[in-house]
Amino acid sequence: MQNNIIKAVDFKPEMVRITDPRLNKDKKLTAAILNAETGSPLYIETAAMNSPYGLSCYEGSYSIVLKDETSDPDSVTANKNLFQSFKTVNDMTIDYVMKHSKMIMKKELNESQRIIAETQFNACVSQDKNGVDQIKLKVQKKRDDDMPDMLVFKNSSEPIDLSKDKSISVESSWEYLSELLPRNGSLKCIMQPRIYFVNGKTGVNFRVFQVLVPNVIKVSRPDTVFGFSCTPDEKPVIEQSVTKTEDEDVLTDDVEEEMVEDLEDTEESESVA
């Protein structure tokens, strides 16, 4: 698999390309966020960030919140760049909604009606009550057994077996994952930005593929405990590259549906919140 992982310190808004919205075979509106340079799915490796709540669960949907806070001085610049860049991506996405408003909003909007697109958009960067920037990473469930569909590394190049060699239940596997991701811990993640459409709203969120938990949380440089050694999941559902033609960008039904499947359900509560 081609390594499309971009480190947070190197990420730029112009690396993002959003495919034109279209209806899938179920007549649901879909689109995908791609690496503008390669036409492939976009993966970003974060620097060390504080996870204030660890693993959160709301109505059966699991997520991890990361804040623009860190005890690692080497991660400060990367984090600031990541959050600022995605604030720009938020603006780019509103521009995208305006461009495709006839399909997304069911009516064509002019620039004087931009406020409509803005109020119907769920930003990928939000602020806590203290004004600190934060992002939410969605943890997917495996399709065959509902186990956590992500890799967790801690003090080893081999991922932790969240099923404990298939000896525990699905519920226990999520409890185990929660234990591995303590509150106020420092995490590095490999994530993928995604665009979704739910109930007339458009939004951008993130799917997490890998999490790196330091063996010892340090105040100083964590180089000895941080460092991804492998690319995203061996066969992520969206690993296929996107081919281009002279007339249009082509994204196969299977790849696109994998990238956006279940977003309608998992984001409905978030769009209301």
C-alpha cells in the first residue's frame, strides 16, 4: 500500500481535495476527501496531544477527543499548524457547499446567502468552554463482529490484541480499549478526514486508524516512547487509489461507500448536538 501519511507539521489545506457530491446506489449523497497530490485517501499523523476524556461513548458511537494541548514542546508547532490548517479546510468546505448547493442544499445559493451554508455546516475543529481547539476522532466498529476497528500500539511495534486472542466479548473489548486510553493521556494518532451529509447538513470529521500510547507519560521529550513504525491498517477499507481521466475524477462505488458508510447514522446525533 502506498504510504500517504502526512505528518501534522507538514499538513497544508491545499493538500485536501473533495470529490464532487453524487448519489450512491442507495440514493444517498456521498463524497470523499482525498490527497490532492496523489488522488488517494488522505491520512494524517498527529503529534502528541492531550486526550481529556480517553475513549468516549454516546449512543453506541465511540470517539476520542484530542485538544491543542501537549506536554511535549516538540509537538506544539505541529499541533498549531494542524488546527489552523483544518480551520481553513472548514472554510474550504463551506465554499464547496456553495459551489454544489443545488445538489447539497436542494437550491442554488448566491454569495449573499452564504450564511445558510455556514449554519448548515458541522466544523471539524471546535472549541471547548475555555476556547481551546479540539477535534473528535470516530472509532469504527468491525463489520463482522463489532469489535474496535483500529490499532493500538504501546511500547511495541506489534499492535495490542483488543480481543485478547478472541477470549473476550465485544463489550469487554471496548472496555479494554477504554483502559488503554486513559483520561488526560497523551496520544499520537493516524487519522483520516471525511466529509458527510446528514439531514441537510454537511460536516467534516475524522476516522482514527491507529493510536500510539506512550509507555510512560513524560513532561519532557517523549521521543523514546513515541513513533509509529507502520502504515495504516494492513488493508483499510479505503486503501484503493483513485484513478483519474481527462474528463473527471473517478471514485468507485465500493471505495466511496466504504469511506462514507454509516456516517448518516453515526453523525445524526452529532449534527443535532
